[in-house]
Amino acid sequence: MNQYETVFILTPVLSDVQMKEAVDKFKGLLTAEGAEIINEENWGLKKLAYPIEKKSTGFYQLIEFKAEPTVIEKLEVNYRRDERVIRYLTVKLEKYAAEYAAKRRSVKSTKKED
């Protein structure tokens, strides 16, 4: 199993309930395919670097997971089919990137406790 990180941007016209529903759909897809979700972060509504489909903002979401390489193709097909997703990027984390991601998670968790 490889470690991956996927970031996707949802259209800003969604309500909070619709946004959570979309995120749950992709998390459910990953777990159904046997992926182990390590971390999930909601980065919130952010300004885009350039307009996409006449929209200048979007809801950013990050999911870090371990899965087989075949899962990525199924995940990205679902991103393309879902009209709520305006952009996505999935990256395989190599050894040093995975260590950095773990370090980043631990720093975030200690900041939350303070």
C-alpha cells in the first residue's frame, strides 16, 4: 500500500450540508475500496489564483490516505463525474513527504491542545 494525499476544490455555491455530503461521498468511496484514511483537513473557503468556471473562490479539502494504486483511478473518475468538484490533485507521498506530513499533523494536534 502506498500513501497518498488528495486535495480537491468544491464549488463555492454549496451549503455546509452539501459540502460535507460531497466530502463524505469521497471518503466513503475510499474506505469502500479498502483505503485507510490517515488525516482529513477542511481548509475552508479560499480565493482561487484564477477564475475557474466563472468562480473566484472554492472550498478546499485535503484527505491523506493509504491505498492500492488501483484506487486512485476510481477516485479521480468520481472527481471528474461530480459537478461539485472544480479541481483536484492526488499525489503519491514518497518516504520523506510522508514523514513531513506526519510531523505537520503532530504539530497541528499540539497546537489544538494549547
